[in-house]
Amino acid sequence: MKPYRSPYEAYPFLSDPGEDQRCDFEIMTDRIASAAGLLASLCPERREELLRIDELVYHANPTLRTFLSITEDEVTWLKELVDTLAKETAGLCHVFVLPAGTPRACAAHLLRTETKQLVRLIYRHMEQSSEVPPLLIDFANLLSGYFFHLALWLNHQDGFEEIPFVSRNYR
């Protein structure tokens, strides 16, 4: 049975079959880009880099349907940014920490989890025998690392001390 298609459909691929992960990827990258834009408005000291990441996420958006337009140089830039933030936050986190803190750090934590979901979605797409450029997987993973270290950095800048988390399940 062919599904009803609203003449007001917000996006032309919303009625794609459930096993087709491309629209889900596009919606997820749209969500990540929107949240990165919001975070940029809360972080004047990192606004330019967040807006650049925002733009890169939007460039990644049509990748599964078309082609990857993000370059090696852009992924290298993101890797260097992650490495720099990791150095700047060294010593702030020796164990797992609660995803808590200031509102902007919490926004970064939410982006960290959403980018992990994005990586998972890419792998599910690949399971359907779909080719995915390795650079896209690297980019998505680096986004998660970036937002993790950004959350630590923002909490530190805002005077919030990380709260260690000790798991009852993993020791």
C-alpha cells in the first residue's frame, strides 16, 4: 500500500522506506547543525569555529544521497581542533563524568551524544551494503570528540567542577 503523501510535506524524502537510512541521516545532521548554531550563539569566544563546524555538518548532510564534499583539509582542521581542546582540558577529567554543568556545556554534551548517534546511523547504513567514505566516519567521530572536550572546556571557563561518575556496572 502506498502511503499518503501530504501536499505540505516538510521534506521530500520523509516518506522514504524505513530501511533507507539516508533521510534519517539528513534529519540528524540538520538537528546537529541547528544545535551547533544555537551553541555558537552561547559561546562568543568560540563562535567562529562553531559556525564553521555548523557549515561542515550541513555540507555532510547530503553525503549519503550524493557525494562527500567535505575535504581532507577540513577534517584535519577538526582533528587539530580536537587535539588542541584535549590539551587545554587535560587534567579536568580522569574518570567518567556526569554530562552536567553549565547550560552551554550541557548543550555541548547533547551534541556529543547526537554525533555518536550519527556514527551509529552511518554504520547501520553501511550494513545495507552501502558505501560510505571513510572520511565521513572520521568526521562524525571527530565531532563527538570535539563536543566532549568543548563541554569540559566550557565548564572550566564557567567555573563548574566536573562531577565524577562511578559506574555500578563497569569497574
